[in-house]
Amino acid sequence: MMTLRQVEVIRAVMVTGTIGGAAKLLNVSAPGISRLVKYTEKSLGIRFFQRQNGRYFPTPEAQSIFEQINGVYKKVDDLTEIISKIGQGTFSELRIGSVPSISQVMVPRAIEQVRRRYPDLRIDINILKLEEAIDYLLLGRGDCVAMSYRLEHSGLDFLPLASGELFCIVPEGHELAGRKEVSAREIIKYPLIGIDPNDPYGRIMAEIFARNKLTYNITIRARFGTTVCALVKAGLGIAVIDQFTVAHGGYPGVHIIRIAEPTVFNAYIAVKRGAPLSLHIEHFIACLRAEMQAVNPGANAAGKAATRARKKLT
């Protein structure tokens, strides 16, 4: 039997034609190469080379062995190429689900970072409602779902992403447009555009009024935050919206006003319980978490909690 080291040395001599050349190729000493060639020939009872004028030429009886050695190296090259492609994401697909409020701005920014690291990774993004998110994960249609709320489900785990705040948005020219801060009591004086309070996302928006025991009237209901923004931009009313939907100028044409009362809520990434996460998924989650925490730097606690939650899962 030949060891891999013997195969490597014999091939180096064959390729370079000299002991010195093989030593330089392998970055070792020439005497060590010479001793290993002699030992290999003696132990196998085969003469690999003939020496002529200081150069080493393959013997006829060793020719078939050299063909096999080259075949081994071709396989190694193929393996190296496959490993490189895997590292770039060539053979993998990242399947992401997201609620609209996070998909508008945050997910694209995270994907841009993922693409830089895995340029050949195939990516599939789905915008999902709550009832769709559960089947999306449990039926194996996707790997993770970014959500602005969590629910109790025995088949899902929820990893913290970041804490966010709510803001009041008004159209250009509105009398509140110049304000830096507005109270919940002031907000309800105007026609409101919002999401059904029975919807999990809608409950986040409506909680500020419920907590302060304020009666409010939603004159126009919409299913998603992005639609709410469009309706506000059209001058049809004002709204309460989460900061991730309108971050980084994600929805121009509306004015963003801080709300006086506390409005903190938490966002999560949902995964199927017990399912292993690939490096691509973990990198996406890390990128998304970083982007969302950058919007609200006070969310460091969410990041630490996420680390602890992940350790428990693994």
C-alpha cells in the first residue's frame, strides 16, 4: 500500500523531473524527497524512475501507476472545486418567509449582505400571513420566517431578532407634519388608517390605544403595513406603523413622528423546532438581526437573548 504522502512525493518528482524540483513544489528538503522515493521503491518492489543527466524519467513498468496517481489528483481537484462551490452557495437554496412589515426594508438589506458572502446562493423569498407561516415551516416549504410577533406552537421555535417602536405617520401638508412628537390622545382626533385589531400585527398597532383606554375609529382598514403607508401618502388619513416598515426612508412621501407613550414591541425569526439550520440560514438570521438592531440600537438585549435561545436549541 502507498500512503497519501508517498503518492504526493512520487507525483511531485514525476511532474518536475527532479528531486530538487519536487522538494521546492512540496516545500520540503530534497534529501527527504530522495529518501522517501528510495524507500517507496524498495518497499513496493517497483522502480518508479530512471535517472538520466540529473533528471528523473518514469519507467515503463510504473507508467500505469502514474496514470492512477493522476486520476487520484483529478478527483482531489474535483473535490476542491465542489467544496469551493458549496462555500459560495452554488448547490444550496435559502428559502425565506417574512411578514410584510419586515420584508419591505429589513429583509432586502440583509439579503444584500448574504449575497456578498454567498454569491451563487439561490434565494427564494415569500411574503406571508400568519396562517401561511405555520404551514410554510411545518411542511418544509421554507427555512425561516421573520415575524413581528410570536405565537405559541409546539412545532415552532421563535428566536428574538430585535425590539422596535411604533411611530405615527402623516401625509405631507398635514397639520401634524411639523411635529417631533405626538400623543395617542392626539392621534385619535384624526381619521385613522389601520389594520384589523384582531390581526396579530394589528394588535401591536392598536395596543397603544387600548393601554390608554382610548376609543378610536379606523376609517380605512388594510391588510398590510405597506398598504397603510400608501393610503396615508394619498392623504386619506394618518396611522400608527412600526419603525421597520418605514426605516431608511423605506416609504417616502410620509412624515414620521415619534409617539409620546412607550410603544416597544419585539420581532422574531420563526424556525421549525428540531430542524437543523444551515450556515446560509444562520448567516441570514445574523444579518437580519444586525440590520434591525441598527435601526433601534437599544435592542442589544434581544441579541443576547437570541444567543442564549440558540444555545438551548443546540
